[in-house]
Amino acid sequence: MTKNTAVIFLGVLVAVLPALGFPSWIRTIFFVLSGLSIAVLAYLSSVVYCSNCEKLIEEADRALDEQEVDQNTTTI
């Protein structure tokens, strides 16, 4: 299950939970666990996104450095 699928599933659970007829203390536990799970998944998604961004930035910097070296060698 991907992170996006898990967030959608948890969102549907939160939307349907009041209609399922659980006692209020069990419903509260499910709401808290669902909310924490959504928060953790959102954080993990942003961490993966940022690490991918860093890789892309490093690759772009390397490409620019190589391009500058190529330009310097052709002008000499």
C-alpha cells in the first residue's frame, strides 16, 4: 500500500467512523490513531520529496559545473 493510498483510506475511515456505531471512547481512540497516522505519513512523504529534491539539485549543479568546464576548454 502506497502512502497516498493509506492517507485516502484513513480519510475515508475518519469520514465513516461516526456512522459505525462505536462507543464514544473507542471512536475517540480511532480518531486519534487515524490523525496521528495521517500526520506521520504526511511527514514521511515530505521527507522523501525533499531528499529527491536534494538529489535533483546536486545533479543540476554537477551538470552546470561540467558545462562551465566545457566552455572554458573550448575558449582556450
